[in-house]
Amino acid sequence: MIMKKAKKIFLGLVITLLVLVVVSAAVGILFLDKIVKTGVETIGPKITGVSINLDEVHIGLLTGSAKVKGLVVGNPDGYKEPEAIRVGGASVGVNSFSVLSDKIVVRSVVIDGPEITFEGGLGGNNLSKIMDNVNGMSQQGGPVSTNSAGNPKPSKKIEVDDFLITNAKVHGILVLFGGREVTLPSLPLPEIHLTNLGTGPDGITATDLTRAVLQAITSATIKAVGNFGADLGKNVENLGGTGVEKIKNGIGSLFGK
């Protein structure tokens, strides 16, 4: 009789624990979108040194997919424009089971049509400043995560098999020698395609992933802006004196003294 009663108590306890686990998992799934959004807007600024805002994120664990809308990377202090990068939407494919492991495996990231604001010179600009911030944080090992008790905890590592950026456009202001400014037209960037990021057993940190992606964006942007500046110089040489006068009138006495 006592044994039967003990078995019933034990079985009831096991069932109760299972229910709590299921409820906890369900609550986690219900609030997963909000948790990820908060994480991006909290950890992102620590990595980049600028504000990060995200309008929406929708995660489907069963389908292994995610949608991101309205991601905005702010500009560093001292720059006129409020933002450096705006991503209207992005699609992400994730190995759902990896979310529970120490390394999250992202199968693919596709960003279409991001808008990049360039401000400054080729040697120093808003993007290179953000890049400096990320490099500095990378040297420190990335931002420190803490648990509910405030104690440090190891951050999850990441693997990204395929990262694709298409139809990116650059606009903004190119500052020439002497502080002269030229308004950039909408400059297209070539496709940016990164593969096998963090595919080793240890993966990479969120900081190092940010560093790799931002480095690719910054390099492509500076190349496009540099080509625009070179073409502008060639056009001035070909036009001669009359051409210089036209350009002076058109872009606010850029070549005036």
C-alpha cells in the first residue's frame, strides 16, 4: 500500500515537472521574437558603438526560418545623418535544433536592397568609425553576457553557412580635401557574398560575425565612392576651364578658393 502510494506521488511529481517544462518551452516560443529583438537592440550597440533598432522579427522554429524587418544601424556621434545602414527586410534560415546547443547554425541570410549612408572622406568616415568600434570590441573578446544573478556566462557561438547581400545602394556625402563636400548619387554596390563563417567546431562570436559582414560592406562602399571620386576628377580634366565653371556652379563652388 505504501509502495503504491509512493509510486503515485512519484508519478505525479514527474508529470508536474513535465508540464512545467512544456509550459516553459511554450512561453519561451511565444516570447522568442521579443527576446531576439531585445537582444539585438541591447548587444548590437555594445558591439558597434552606435544605436541599433529593429522594427520586427518573426521566428518559426518548426520551419527553421526567420524574417527581419526594419533594421537600422545608427551613425556615430559627430556625423550629420542619423543612420549609417538601413535594412528593409532580411530572410534567415536556421537549424532549429541548434538553438538549444552552444553553437547556433544559420544556414542562410539574405538581405535585399539595404541602404547605406556614407559620410566623410575615403580615409575616415562614418563606416570606418563603426568598424573601429567593432575591432576594438573584438580585441576585448566581445561584450560580456550575464545570467539572472548578474554573473558572467559564456555567449553562444554562431555558424553562418551563406550570407548574401544584393541590390545595395550607397548615398550620402563625400568630403574632399579642404572640407569641400560632394553629394553622392545613388551608387549601386556589387553583390556581397560571404560563406563558411564559423564552420569550425568552435564557431564565431556575434562580434566577429558583425566584424566580417561590416568589413565587407565598408570595403565595397569605399571602393564605389572612390570610383565615383575618380570619375569626377577625370570629367573635370576632360572638360577643361569651361567644364570647371559649370561644376563650380552646379555643386556649390567645389573647386573655388
